[in-house]
Amino acid sequence: MIMYEMKEFCVGGTTIISIEGERQVMKIGVGVFWEKFIKDQEFYMKTYDCLEIQDFVMPDNLDLGREHIIKQYQQQLQGYKGILTVHGPYIDLQPTSFDPLIRQASSARYHQCLEAAAALKCKYMIIHSSYDPMKTYDDGYDEYFIDQNTNFWKENIGAFEAYNVTVVLENIHDKGHQLIRKVLEKVNSPFLGACLDTGHAHALVKTDLLPWLEGYEHWLKYIHLHDNFGERDQHLSVGEGSINFAGFFKKLKEMNYDSILMNEIFGGVEAQKRNLENLYAFLK
């Protein structure tokens, strides 16, 4: 097992956390959009190993503002040595739709975001799995979901491979890890992996996190980290809801998880600092 060492240092009065071992593990990141980032740019650039750019979730930012947003980030992120990632669009998109035009629209939006990711040299792009628990299709929906997702990503993953961008499929209403893992196995590309969203698993489907970790195994490349009380998707600081993060982080260490821990905490710098303090308490 890799031995972890927590180190603290200060930047402008802010306690910064790094996690080191025999090799650097668990990159600590945070989700940002332009207005949030530029308000406290120094804090975000000096505090985190990686930044998840979330502006391209919005359709208008893909159609009207994409080039401007890209240039803004390129200018302001000069000198940043960390990893950049991007959250893909999801509003009204459905890559497993019966309607081929809806699938085409989904693909087009993902490719627009991919172009932004490539311009910003992002390593990962997060895509919602789009699992719909309201659909049954005479109890055949799960197989349909697997087949359609497999077909969709076999057709599209080559473009991501060309830009060296890894897609990670994020759970929303997914009942467990099983369906996403089956898609990953069938597509079988090193550029397609899993993103575990802790808050979604806890609040939207009431599942324990450990089976997700155990089920994904090496397919897990990315984690969205936030807390809630199991009723709604609150995006609280870790430890401020009812998720069993002590057991969660113990399992991550046992797995030698060495990729992204992306904090998706609502609120400004003070909320982010509080979250880092809570995170440190779990990881030390």
C-alpha cells in the first residue's frame, strides 16, 4: 500500500494541503466558473492541484461566448502548473435517445466542449451518464442504456483520443456502478472512465459509497466530492452532511487511488477553506 504524507504550507494566510507518498497521489481540485475564478484567482491557482472549468455547461457559452471564455482562461491561467479539466454540457442532452436528432445534438455539444478542452489543454471532460430512472421499456431499459451508450461512445471516443482528453461518465440518478462499468468495459478505451459523484449517490439514489468504489476498481479516474443529508443535492463541505467520509477515504487509501479529488462545494473562498480543513481531517 502506498504510504500517504500530509503536508501543509501557507499562501497569503491560507493553509494549503498537499498529499504525497512514494509517488504523488490524489490531486486535490475545485470546480470553478469564470466569475468565481476571477474574483479569487490567486487563491484558486495557488491552492489547488487541478481546476475544473464549468462554464461550458451552459449552451450559450458554447454558441456565443466560447472563444471569448477560452481566451480569458488562457490569459489568466498562464503559469498555472496544475491539471485543467472541463465539465461537459448536459442541459436537455440525451446521448441514448431513441431520436437520432437528439443523439446528434448531444454529440455536437460534446464536440463543441471538446474543442474548448483541447484549446485549454484539459486532461479530463466530465459527462453525465444520462441514466433516466423513470424509463422502463418493459423492463429492458437497463440493457438499452448499456447498448446505446456503448454505441454512442464507440462512435465518438476517437475524437477525444485524438486530443488526449479522457471522458469520465458521472453518475446522476444511476442506481449503482454496474451499468456505467459495463459501458466502459464494452467500449474498452483508456480515454473513457468513471467519475463518482459522492453527493448524487447519497442524495439521489440513497446508496452507500463503498460499493461504487469496489465496483469501479481501476475504471475510477475522477471523483466529485461534496456532502449532503441524503435528501437533496446540497453541495456541502465534506463532513457537514451525513455521508460516511471516514469509511470512504479509508477505502480510497486501500485502493491506492491516485487520481482526481474534485471538490464541488457551493460558496466562496471561506466555504472552500472550511472544506479543505475538513478534508485534511479525513485524510491525515
